[in-house]
Amino acid sequence: MNAEIAIESQIINATIETEGTSKKYMRLIVKKFLHKSELKEYYRVLSDNKDTLKIKEKKIYEE
């Protein structure tokens, strides 16, 4: 497995290269981690390009 994490301002890019593991499954694992860490309300998982997922901070609007 080849994994690479890059932090740019408020965006964390996680690139993972594995054989036999789908991007959809990796997205599910990241979402599960965010939920267990009680961070799901603050972050979201996006598809950046074909092989990259992005974990980005949600915009929080205060009234």
C-alpha cells in the first residue's frame, strides 16, 4: 500500500494506492473514522480526482 497525505490551508488530501481496494470503500472507512471521532459535523469527504479523496472542513453558518 502506498499512502500520501498533503495538507493545504484547510484541505487535507489523502492519496492511497492499493490493488483490490475501491475508492468507494476507502471513502466509507474515512467517513466511519470521522463519525467515531465525532468530527462528522465539521468535515466532509469529497472526490478530488480519479484516485484521490479530499477531507474538507464544512462551512458553519451562525445565526
